[in-house]
Amino acid sequence: MAQYDILIRGGLVADGRGGDLIEADVAVTDGKIAALGKVMGRGREEIDARGLLVTPGFVDIHTHLDGHVTWANHLDPTTRHGITTALFGNCGVGFAPCRPEDQDRLVRLMEGVEDIPEPVLTDGLPWNWQSFPDFLDSLERRHYDMDIAAQLPHAPLRVFVMGERAARLEPANPEDMSKMARLAKEAILAGAFGFSTSRSINHRASDGTHTPTLEATEAELTAIAMALKDAGRGVIQMITDFEDLDADFGLIRRISERSGRPLSMTLLQMPHAPERWKGILSRIEEANRDGLSIRGQVCGRAVGGILGFELTFNPYSFCPTYQEIADLPFSKKLARLRDPEIRRRIIEEAEVPLDQRKAEIARAFASRTVDSKSTARKLVDYGVLFPLTDPPDYEPTPDKSVRSLAARAGKSAHELAYDLMLENDGRTLLYNPGANFASGNLDAAGVMLKHENTVLGLSDSGAHCSMICDVSFTTFMMTHWARDRKNGLPLGEVVRALTSGTAHAVGLTDRGVLAPGYRADINVIDLDRLKLHPPKVVYDLPSGGKRLTQEADGYVMNILHGVPTYREGTPTGALPGRLVRSGCLER
């Protein structure tokens, strides 16, 4: 008789706590780890893991799957990269709470901030909720190939309470703040894991208006944070531009001091301020020495854009001739792009400086400063634009840039980029690393990754459907930082950062560790064979909407709550994933 549901034998186990790896068996019963070590007995299914790596399932705490979880059951490509739990509702944007008359406003905001097309959201969202508890109840009725967890986003909360005044960025009055605090506590007690907000000037709706939370006062933010304190749980997630470092961090610190709740904020090396991250990190370190719980959310690779003729942007997006054909069906657009006269005109127009509005869009996309006259700026700098190879190189050297390749080929950079993007039936993509790549490498990201007061995040899974595909950062951490990079990181530490490091930072204390009693969320990985494929475009969103997806080789098996969900990257069809509510954990 089998004593266990699954018995994984002889794998090299990284248990998620950052220590040395050990050769061990892992036994699973009733969705939990039953034993680890030399396990006697038999399993109903036995997996020979000799020569393979066994880890806890990865936990992604910074996604924008708010819409996807309402219409999809298979949340790929997130689940294809070893992620077994994802937290959404980041950066202050989302869809609950929401009155019917505000639905369009929230759709435009998500479309603008996170590049999820309006027709996709309009067709996909069921809107079978108004309050945040109603939203959670609607998700609880659904099944997934991974677990999901939610945060309360500030923008819909503010619009729900203040209506048009929120969109006009008016300050909340005492009654408004009292209502927001009451609803925030209600959301946390219903199962939200935290509250998120944005103070970024780059976060705008598709109609150009700023996010409603941009100028929310310290009093408003403090009132909401104190509601989390009153609820006795919940984290706070923020993004701000840190243009005034002392003022912005001072506000963050005071909110943390008063509420006592764990707080994290986006931490990146920005190209226009390449040293500022050091000042932010030093202030985070000081705050933690003083007893606060403040972390920087960091990413192990550049947060960069992907460009192509099939995507939202390419180097010629603002050229008049390109704009004439931009909205054609892709096959017809591709035929026009192959016309030598069209090519000549677009490349010629690409030399013309951008006007101010287009320059602002370019800045938001490429995270670069734009001079006030816009005399020489283009959408991208060809010196930091690279073809996406197979496997993709996310830390490319300057000699691999379009500018360098063009010089060696005797072409202009405009010509080469155009011709590259026509290859592979017009589907070759170019990579424009922005944040974390100001020095032409990932050294700054490495410093952030190693710091004790940071936590991995910023995949933005589900967002930027035709601009960014950073959901694969988990696989990249395993291949680049733990295996291939000369100055990398210990494998056990990378696994800890992707598992217990993220899970426990947001209160998911029942997972992220391979030990008896923890949830049996497990990855079995062939580390030698682990490999990323280039991103590609698929058309599988509601209304036929497109998105970037990315596959990987080397994930032998993914197990969620003791149930195999993927075998060699192929879904088994099992959907054991559920909504996880704070306060209702299994351990």
C-alpha cells in the first residue's frame, strides 16, 4: 500500500531557507509536505529526481493579473516559470471596489498604466462585484493552475469613495478618509493581503489623465495604513518617482512608523538618475536599523521594453508613414513594410526629432530624460537596443547592440533595426533594457539582490501585454544569477529569494519552504537543461487581444498543493489553484 500521494526520490533539495542543498526524498500527502530526508515507504506516484533540483514553488508578489484571474483558468506564462502563487493588485490599480458608473474609468486607467487593451478588459471582465469582498467572493468560485492572492488597490478605492473628485486629484476630506479607512479594513478582513498605491507621474490612464492617487495626501495614506494596523495584518506596497528623495522617503517612513505595517516600494536604477537607488537603499537600511519593516522591491534584470512591428512600439512608431499603416491587420501591414518605397520613407522620417508630446511618450517607455526642445531624441537609443536571440541575452554587451551591428554591416542603425524586425515573417523582436542597465550591465541589480532589506518582485505579470515580458524573471534568476553569471549568487540563496523570501514578506507563511507541514507546492527542475526561449506574440486574450508570452525548457514537473499541474512544460489539465485569503492560511 502507498503511504504517500507523491514521493520525489533522490533530488538535490533547495528547501527555500537559503542553506546548503542536500540530497533527499520529499514525500507529499493531502497537499502538504509529509516528510523530507531518507523516506521509507512508497508513493502512489514516484518521481526519480536523481540529478534534478527540487525547490518550493516560486511566489511572485508583484503582478497585474487583476483582469486575467476573472476570465482565465490557466495563467500562463506565469505558471510555466515555476510560479505557484501570485499576488496581484499592485501599484494602486485594479477593478475593485467599483460602482457600475466607474467601470470605464478603471478600464482606461489599467489600459494606460499597464498596457492592457480596452477591448480585452471590456469583453473579459464580468463585473459581478461592487465591493472588494464581493470581488474576492467572485474569485473564490474559480479554479486555477496556481494560487492567487489579492491586494486592495488605492485608485479604485479612491474613485469608489470620491467619484469625479478623485479623478481631478482633489484632496480627500475627513469624511472621505474615514470611508476609505473603513473599506480598507473591510478588504483586509475579507482576505486582502495588503494595500497598494502609486505616486508616479508616469502612471496615466489611456486618455492621458494622471492616476487618481498621484497627489493623495499623507493624511489620506496614513488613515488607510492605520486601518491595516487596526485589522492586525496586511502589507503596504508603493511606487513613487523619488524626484525629491528626502520628501518622498520621509512620507514613506512616517507611514511605516505610525502604522507598524510592513511596507515595500519599487527600487530600480533609473537611467536618468543612475546613482539615486543608492540613496534610497541607504535610507531603507537606516529605517530597518531603527526597527521599521521597509523593503525595496527589486528585479534581477533590466526592466526594459520589447519592440517589434507586431507590438505596441517600435523605433518608427511616430513616423507618419508608419502611422498610416500601423492599424492594419498584421499580414497586410507586413506586406506594406516590405515595400522598398515604404521602407525608404519610414527610415528617412525616423531622423526627424520628436515633438514634445511624442518625446514624453518616449520617456515613459524608455525611462530616459528628454530635453525640453526635443532636438535629438528618438524613441530608443540604438546603443542600448539589442536583437532578442535564442536563448535571450538579458545582459548583452555593447558590441551586440544594433548600433554596433549596423556599423559592422555598413548600414545605418535605422536600416538594420528595420531589416531585423522584418525577419522571421516580421516577428523578430528587439530588446531595450532601461532601468537597472544604466551602466551597461546588471551590477547594480546584483547589489540590490544581495541586500538584506530587499525582496524580489516587479515581474508585472499580466501587464504591458505588448511591451514587456518580465514574468520569466524567475527562470532568469535560476539560469543567469545562480548558474551562468561569473559574479552570480549561490543557488540556495536564489531559491530562498524566489520562495520563502517573497512569500513571507507578504504574509504567505504557509508556503515557500520544503519542510513537513508546509504546502506541497514544488518544482522539479533540470537545472542543466533550464533555458528561456525568446518572447513571442499570441492572440488569446478576450476579443482576440494579443500579448507577449515566453516559454522555458527544463521544468520537469510543477506541483501545486500536491497535484501535478505541468509535466515538461505541458499542462496536465488539473486546476487545484484557488484564491488564498489572508487570515485563512493552512499553517
